[in-house]
Amino acid sequence: MVQTSSATDAASSARPTRTRTWAVVLAACAGQFLVVLDVSVVNVALPSMRAELGMSASGLQWVLNAYTLTFAGLMLLGGRAGDLFGRKRMFLAGLGLFVAASLAGGLAQESWQLVAARAVQGMGAAVLAPATLTILTTTFPDGPARTRAIGTWTAVGAAGGAAGGLVGGVLTDVLSWRWVLLINVPIGAVVLLGAAWWLTESRERTSRNLDTPGALLVTSGLVALAYGVVQTESRGWTAAEALLPLAAGLVLLAGFVAVEARSATPLMPLTLFRLRSVSAANVAMFVNGAATFSMWYFMSLYMQNVLGYTPIQTGLAFIPQSLSIVLGSKLAPLLMARIGARRVAMLGTLIAVAGYLWQSAMQAHGSYPVSVLGPGILMALGAGLSATPLAAVATSRAAARDAGLVSGLINTSRTMGGALGLAVLSTVAASRIGEAAGRVSQTEGYALAFRTGGWILLGSALFMFFALPRERVGEQHG
């Protein structure tokens, strides 16, 4: 049955029965797990990729950014496509493209082939990710059940990001770096079959068209900005090679806002940002993403390049962080019911700040308990605690017809912040490392990146205090 915005009864009957609800949650979470896993799974494999394909340090950044920028830039389009053409249909299409690109990346023989495959992976993820959250928000009514479902979705997504280090380390050591991408093929095929069987279709029956120009403007603007920031690492902030793409990125993003303001069928209706819950939660998610996304990247480089860990040792070292971020995501709904979403988001962010500042004291001859384990647990726990309330706040007041769009927007904010944050913090680290790139200079560079990330998160916590709604999201209907 097809769900429409004008047919409440149809929406109710489209929801899975109690015996199928677990399967809907499982399918949505499995899709989200793969999407987030591929943001971090390549981190541990980066040194091996560089050695085999002869990649530069900036080229390694694009193995990550090619994925995250297309992911972030096209996610609004993917969310709207799900609203118009069907969430199940877009889930299957996005996952199929994601799996095909994973196969191409795993078989790449040149560095440009790997980067191109990662970009196509990001396109598939941009279609898939919004559908995973929208399937849950249209399945469960607003209230405790939806909050628990979002908490599970957030925990699984967080586990995907955290497990990337372990999965990548094991696959790189036992097989090769190629399997960090090839592993998606059999897993994705199983999820495709399960989703095709268990998910029911839902969409909004409207005459609105997709805003392709808007999608192209926002994606190209983000790519130009990230490229400009990366260029500052070797050229400096005043060089034309950096200033021109930075200026072009700002012009393209300004053009995107202008197009959305005048379009009859905007990709991102600017009126949505009149909702305080949407605007404030997305700003907070963007800023948090700018700091937290790079945590796994710098920790992986620190453990392998400075402490001398093997890929599998690095993956095993990430296990406590993996457990901590999942724990934080699962604790968040319980705390939200007691103290409210705003306070939980702030608490999680401040815990992460403590971890980042601790991590910034890292040493070239540091020990695992002090230089990795302790700060890593705090950073991951804080990230898990803050993500669930921000997602719940952002989706709490959105109309049914905009469910996919708002779901795409919260994912876009987090991923876009992460992509630009990685570019900025990598440049910050490179400015301290310099040409020598010895163990001490690398440690100092990574420490500066973590210190900068900690101050960014502190600013985010202050913003949440003043901007997030004060009502307790998730207590309704129970």
C-alpha cells in the first residue's frame, strides 16, 4: 500500500504489524550501518592504499572526502526522492549503487579509480541513508517508540563508524586493503534481499519535481570548498590555488540558497528553518560533525605512524571506543526522558570536549591506556550521547510530507560538517607537522587537531544551551 500525506488511514495500514516491526528496524539499521561503516572503514587501510597505489597525503584525504562530499551534497536530493518516488524503492536503488561502487573500488588499479569509486559510493549512500531514517519515522508515531527506534538507528550507525577501525584492520592484515570495500558486496546483497521482502512502500503523492539544479549547486559548492581548504596545506591561505576554489565554493553555495528561495519546488524549502527544532539541531549536528568525524582518522594515523601499531592492532585498539559510542547512543533515550533532549545533547558534547582535550596531550612514546584508551572512551561516549537527541529534536516537529527531507538534512549536516572539518583539521595538523614528518612532529600535529576540535565542540555546547528547544522530545504519548 502507498502512503500519502492526505490519507491517514492509509498511513496507518501501511505500517508493519508488530511481528514485522523488528524486520523493518533491522533492515533500516543494516543500511545505515553500511553507509556509516564506509566512512571510517578505510581509515586503517589508508597506509596500505598509499603504498600500493602510490598516493600522496592529500590524495589519501580524497579517499575519504570523495565519499563524504557526494554523500553530504546529494543527501537532500536523496531524501526528497524517497518522499516522491517511495522510500523502499530509493532504499533498494541506493543500496544497489553502493554495492556496485564498492566492487569497483575494491578492484581499482589506479588511485583515480579508487577516488571515483568512492564518489559513486557516496551517491548511493546519499539515496540510501535518508530512506533508513524516514522508514523509521513513518513507521513509528511520535513518542517513546519512535525515540527508541531512532536510538537504535543512531547506535547502529555509531557502531558502524566505530567498528570501521576493527573491520578495516582485520581485513587489511588478513587479506588486503581491497577487502574493506569488497566486503560490502556479499553483505549488501543479503540486505537487499531482506529489504525487498520485508519493507513496505510509502511515499507522498504530490506533483512536486526533484530540484536537480539545487543538488548540483550544493554538491559542487561543497567540493570546491573542501578542495580549497586542502590546497591551503601546501599553497597557503593567500595563494590563488586556494582562494579561487574557496571563493567559487562560497558563490556556488550562495547560488544554491538563491535558487531554493525562488524555486517553486525547492530541494530544501527555506521555510523549514523557521522551525527552531530543525534549524538549531542541524547547526549543532554540523558543528559536532566537524570535530568528531576526524577522530577516527587522526587516531588511526597516530597509532600506526607514531606508535607503530599494525592494522589489526589498530582495529583492536578501537574496540573500547566502539562499545562506548554504542553505549552512549543507547543511554541517550533513557536520559532524554528524565532531563530532556537539550541537556543530553549538551552533556554528551561536554564529555567529548573532555576527551578531545585529554587526547591533545598525546605523546610520541605514549602508552595505550593514557594516549588512546582513556580519551577515546570519553570522545566516543560523548559522540554517542549527543547524536540521538539532536536527531530526535530535528525530526520532532516536521510534517509527514517533509519526513524524508528532514531525515536527509540531519544526515547532510553531520556528514557535510565532517567532510569540511576533516579538510580544516588536516590542514591544521599539517601546519604543525611540516616537511620532516617525524614521530614527534606528527604527534604535535595530531595533538593540535584534537585541541582545535575540542574548542569547536565547546562552542557547539554553548550554542545548544541558547538555541535548542527546551521541551523534552520523546516524552510525548507516554
